[in-house]
Amino acid sequence: MRWDEFKQHYLIKFWPPLPAIIAAGVLSAYYFGLTGTFWAVTGEFTRWGGHILQFLGFHPETWGYFKVIHLEGTPLDRIDGVMIIGMFAGCLSAALFANNVKLRVPHHRIRIVQAVVGGMIAGFGARLAMGCNLAAFFTGIPQFSLHAWFFALATAAGSWFGARVVMLPLFRIPVALVPVSKPSALSQDPVQAARRLRLGLGLFAAFALWAGVKTMSAPTLGLAAFCGLGFGLLIERAQICFTSAFRDLWLTGRTQMAKAIIIGMAVSALGTYSYTRLGVAPKIFWAGPNAVLGGVLFGFGIVLAGGCETGWMYRAVEGQVHYWWVGLGNILGATLLAALWDDIAPVLAKPYPMVNLLTVFGPQGGLIVTYLLLALAMAAVLFWERHFFARKAQSSSLAKEQA
């Protein structure tokens, strides 16, 4: 394949979501095996909030939540820290490849309010449940933790409610239509596109080189950085957004992203299972009201904000200012939960068991139960898809008859 064809197909065009999500599932399984932890982001964002509080003279390291997730060191000393830095590098590199970086400012103040408030609610809910769309869903379910199933179902319910709220007149900003005499083709400045492609390739190579050097002195951190680079590349090029997977179910009936995510989890579960058989311990959290309430808040928050944790990261580096506010809200909400954890946890989390399906049903049984539940989730999505479009067709027929 010539360079021009490779560039057009793999660096400029968006990637189809299904193979990209499957690749993310495979990579997340390797990430678990290589680092001993799962692909997650909000825990590290909470630590960033903790560091900001330390800079302001507070002592969050004494809080119970930071004793659970650990606040020691800096992002450069932590697996999650270097992985997230890698994700930002991968996202920005991918956006530069395609000349997809442009400053885009929200046109109405209500969008900023949505971004901050929705981001705070999502961040608070994610940390209450000990994970976001990754640690308590996409990588939590393949970890065989029952709390992730509670979170997933609750997130679906919260996103349904959020989809109803964002359709209220308050959030439906009128769009001004400008008449044009003839259609105009989309165009790019070829000099700018070429310059940004080189910049993206340079950034990608420079971070990969740094990760390689890091691997020599701290192998786990270096490998985590490489994985983060891959995650960032995948989510930006395929525009992987868990918000759309939930929101589109309720508003448009589109299920492409939801089905791809379920398949991705099925692939990831097998790889994760293999590593657990080699002795790598899965991450299991409390299957209690915290997972349910956290999921409802998270689902509502991501729809209100318009983006989840992975979604806001790649959109932010693309220059969409709205998602800068979503990210800020996420960190604020997660940090607020950390401040309240010592009062909340004894009621909503700690009295409840940490249920590992591999322990309850046995190794093979836990894997089978997980696949049965994933198959049930796929069946539910397919049922809803048929129901949504059948109801829509029926409504259209009734409207025509009345007309």
C-alpha cells in the first residue's frame, strides 16, 4: 500500500467503531495482564483534584477515599497517571493526523452550564460506584465484578432520564439558518493539513520514544504509557463515545455503538479470564447501593454534559471548548465525592460484599455467567431496536392516515 493510501485510510478517515472497540477490548485485557490493574481514568482524575487541594494547603491524603485509591507520588509515578498522559498524547496525535483540531466555542451559556453541572454529576456518580464507563462498565464487567453489572443497568436508567431532560425546551437552543445560493464543498488548507500531520507524527514518535525509555527504568510504567497511547489513538480515530451508546438508544434507536461495546467486552472478558488463571487478581468492588446510585447519577450526568470520560478527553484535544468544561466538572465532582466518602461509604458501600463471579460460580462458571449476561444484554438491545423503529413506523402511519 502506498503512503498516500495508508494516510487516507488509517490516519485521516475515521475508523469504524466495531473493530476499534474490539481492539480496545483486546488492549485493555493486555493492559490488565501487564500492569495488574484495569483501564480506568476517573480514579486518576480524582487524584489530580487531590493534588490541587494539596497545592492549596489542604490535606486530602488523610481522607478515607484517598487511602482507598492512593494519592502517593505524582502522575508520572503512577500507572494510571502515565496511561492517561499517553491517552491525551494519542488523542492529540490522532486529531492532528486528520487535521481535526479546531477551536470550537459553545454558542450559548446554557451549554457551559450543562457541561459543568453534567460533568460534576457524572464525576460524583462514577467515583461513588468506584468506576466510570471504563472501570465500572467496559473493563469492570470483564473483571467479573458484580458491581459493574449493577452500575451498567443503573447507567442505562440514568441515561434514559437524562435523555428526557435534555429534550426539554430549556436545553433546545434555536439554530439560526443562513440562506446560501449554492452548496459549497468542504475544503482544507493542504499546507496546514500537511504541517499538522507531521506534527502529529512527531508527537506520536516522541511520546513512544519517552515510553520506551521509561520501560527501561520502570517497565510497568513504560508499558502503561504505550497502552495509553494506543487507547487514545483508538478512541479519537473511531470517535468511541459511551454517552452516545446509551443516549442514542433512547433518542434515535441507533444501537451500533451499544452492540460494538458489548462485543468488545466479550472479547476483553476472555483475555482477562486468561490472566486471572495465571494469577493476576481482578479488581472487585462493593456490589451495593453505591453502584446503583452512582450509575444513575453517571448515566444522567453524561447525557446532560454530552460526553463521558473517554468522550470528553478526545473532544477536548480536538479543540471543542465545551468538553474542557465537562472535564473540569468531572474532576470537581469526583473530588467532592472523595470529600464526602467517609460519611457515605459506611451506609452505601462498605457494608456490602465485593462479589467476584469467578469465586461465586467457579472459574469456568463465572466466565459462562458473564457471557450469558452479555448475550442477554445484546438481546435486550436488539429487542429495543426493533421496538423503537416499529413504534416509529406505526406513528408515521397514523400521522399519514390522519392527514
